[in-house]
Amino acid sequence: MAHLRYRIDPVDLNGHRYGVTIFIPKSLTASPLRLQLPSWIPGSYMIRDFSKHLESFAARQVNSKNKSIAVKKLDSHTWEIATHGDLEVTYQIYAFDTSVRTAYLDQSRGFFNATSLCLKVLGASHLSCELELIRPQEKNISHDWSVETTLPTGKVDRQGFGIYRADNYDALIDHPVAMGKFQVVDWTSYGTPHRMVIQGLIDPVDEKQLVKDLKAICDAHIAFFEPAKPRAPFKQYCFIVNAVGDGYGGLEHRDSTVLLCKRDDLPYQGQNLKKHSAYEDFLGLCSHEYFHLWMVKRIKPKAFDPYSLDQKNHTSLLWLFEGFTSYYDDLQLLRSGRIDFSRYLKRIEKTWNMVLRGPGRHKQSLSESSFDAWTKYYQMDENTPNAVVSYYAKGSLLALALDIKIRAHTKQKQSLDDVMRHLWDMYQLTETGMAEDDFDRAIEFVIDPSFATTWAQMKSDYVDGVKDIPLDSLLSSVGVKVNLKETLPTEHAETAKQLLGIRATAQQGWIKLTHVLDGGLAQQAGLAAGDYISSINSERVTPGRLDHLLTQLVQKLSRGQAVKAVAYRHEQEFVVTFQARSNLTSGQPKQYSITVK
């Protein structure tokens, strides 16, 4: 049976370029033949135009005196070739993006998602694919590097270079490939081999600690979806980690994930992990991406079934697929014993307060946030906090609220867990995507029709509407103590920044406002994102004195004094005045602390 062959060659480590060759048999080369590079990668909802990194595209007819063939470019990511013979297509890809979404190559490591490198042969994406991974030519690198991927192997050497196979194009692009030197950690969860491979380390991580924590998390997820007889819906799993000086992110795949983290986030020998909150966040990231194995990679919106990688795929359900995953990533840390209940509550508190600080929550609903992820959430700018609500963060709070409501309605006999397991059972029966109202039907079927009215009101208020979720009363109803934070802006710099409605960064000794929030005192005074603040009350503003001057500013306003500040916009100086108010905190978002009663 005809199949496609891709050859990936790290030809230029210094110039960060992969050479790619595609061999297309005569039986597939009906004239005209069209090839297309994806515009986005599943799990990251933004058109990224990967073709912008493609160079030196050429085609030749094999066994015909290597005759070059004319290529016509139809749009920014589609090429057309007129031929009836065996075809060889060659091009290079510039790869120097450290994110989890694209491709990277230098003297220290190689990494790629096939969405960035492998052209899709239109009309033949259902055919099996062969991927040949060439060893780098540099001798010192060739000796040290190995390959990590979950692609099924064909014929590979001891270091993993050679032939891999995929059932079709969609399978090919769902197995990221990493090359270089790794620290490898292995364990088994319910009979399924797992591993974490880490690049970029300076010192070795504490393998025993990682195995202990990751095994507990993976075991908890597998048992969650299959409690009667725990089993994983895959044959192997790999966490591919790139450790850097500063970075954070993750992207899910069918039996692997790619993670970006700080080296300091990982555990090392001799550390007090109870004081290592960054490691807790790293485990939360692992938990989040692992939950996606069921929710998104298998259970998915109908809009993604199948993915159309040349255009935006809109769905209003990301609050469910990402938000509920964000709820369970922390909950599974608790259930697996990685954090205690007090730490779990602190993580909820952090998310809750973050949502309440965003003015955009009053303007955009969760369903709108999901649908507009392509142009708003994934294309953030200085106005994003004023216009957007996070379907991750508020979606996780909605899941918490719904879980509490279900437990109360059923007198603790059922929970949101039962609904999620039902979605998994339905996927295994049908293997079809979820329609926009399938979750509503699942609620009614799993709980009971009388609860459907409660959910309908919640959905109207918090999914399709912009009301704040009343977590204060809901948490109190289950024995969690909720208090308003009493930190005064006159005494605490961070609270002063919230009152002023500013987010700022230091830039070459200056303070630059990155965001100015709707309703804050800074916006009312006339400041905007991008402004540089040079002085407050005739005192120069420096990074070291910013907190002190902001606290002083709020103190003066509270005493009835107006305060002038000097700023620059577009290299032009101007003066703004902060007006005194009798009640400074009126209209400011509430902030809460939550603890065990």
C-alpha cells in the first residue's frame, strides 16, 4: 500500500535549520498535487503561520534525470505541483523557538512538532507515514545525542536515530520529537510504562522524588477515569521537559506532553520541598497536561473532530475542556497526596483573587472567551485584562462551584466526578466529539432532571453571563472559612497597585506601565499602558523606590491631598493629577482568603 516518507535532517545547527525531504510515490501524484503546512497546532488556539519559517522549497521528479518541476504557491502555506511521476520535495525550516508549540535546533538540542516541519499531502492524509530521523553530522554531538519520542519505531539505532512510523498524518503530528542529552526518569502506572526526559539541566534532579510524585499523580488520574479496573488508554507515556532559565508552558499530545519550565522549578537533592512552591506549580502543570489525555485528546469538542489546521476551529466549550481540566489538575494533587488541604485551598484562593482582579470578567462571558480564544486570549495586549476573562481560571472556579452544588443536591452521593466519567464512557462508545449542548445532557442524565434546572441557571449566569461566581457562600457551605482580606493600600504596595490599577515593569532604570486597568485611579488620572513614570510628588521614580512612592501616593490621597505625577508618552512629557477621595477603596474588587474552619 502506498505511504508517504519524510526525512528530517538537522543540517545546520549553527543556523538553526532542519532539512526536510518528502518522497511521494507516483500513485499519489495526480495532477495537480497540493501540499500544505498547518497554520496552528492542536491545543494552542492561535493561527501561527508556521510556513513563515519555510525556506528553499523545490521539487524534482525521481528517476527522470532528476528533472526539476515547477512549483506554484497558492497561498501562504499551500503549494501546487504538476507531475505524474515519483516526486521528491525538499525545503528547509528555520527552527529557533523555545516554546512547546514549534521547533528548535542548536548545538545543545533539537526539538520539533511535525506541524512545524512536515507538509501535509492534501487528499492523502489518511495514508501511513514513515519518518526518517537523520543523525547530526557533527561528531561530538552525534556521539552524545539520543532521541526521545513516542512515535512507533521502525528501524532505529541504539540512540534512536532511524525510521519511525505513523498510521496517518494526524498521528504523525501528535508525537513531538526531542534530540540531545537527557536525564531520564522511569516508572510504571497501572502496568503502563511512563517516563520523564529532561533537557537543559546543569545539575541532576532528584529522581526518587520525581518518581514518587509523578507516579502518584498519574496513578490518581488513571484510577479517576477507570475506578473499577484502572487502566491507561495508551501503551506508553512521556513527559518531554525543556528546563530553561525562565519559561513556563505545556502542550498535550495523545501519549506525551511537552513542558517548558525553569530549572529552579525542579526538585534537587537536599531541598525542603515544603517551601518549594515552584515545584508544586510544576507538578500542577504535569497534572494538567496528563488530564488532557482524556479531556481534549480523546473527549473533544465536535468542532475539533477532525481538526482543520488551515483555519480557526471555533468552539464555545474551552471553559469545559481547559477550565475543568484546571480544576482537576489541583484536585488530583490533593487526592494523590502531593499537597495537603490547606495548600489546596491556597491554590484556589490564588485563582479566585486573580479572576476578581480582572475588569474583563464584567465584559466577556466564559462562552465568549472560549469562542474568541483565537483573537483575544492567545493574542494578549495591554488591554487584555480589561476585555478578557480566562476560561482556564474562571472555568476552574465554575467546576468547583458545580461540584459543590452536585454534592449538596445528591446529599454527597454524587459529584462532578460522575459526570466526567460519564463523558469518558460516552467517548469510548462513540469516539465522536461533543456537541455544544452535550454537557448539559450529561448533567441531566447522570445527576437527575431536577438538577438540570440548577445547572441551567448556573450556565446562564456564569457561562453565558458575566456574573461573579459566589464562592464565598459556596465554600462556607462546605466548612471552608472565607474572609475578606483587610490589607490596606496605604500599608501594602501590591494592594496600592491594585487600587491604582497598574501593572508595571522596570526598563533601563525607568518604570513602564504594561497595563492600566479600567476603573483604577491611574486610568482616571489619565495614564495609559506604555507610559513611563518619571516622578511622583516631585520625587524620581526608580525600580528600587517604586513600592515606597506608590504607598506614599495612596497615603496622601487618603489624607485629602491631590498628587501630581510626571510621565512620558511617545517621548513627550506630560503631567497627571491623582485626585483625593473620601473613600479610596470604593468599587475595588474584593479579595479573599480561605482556610479550614
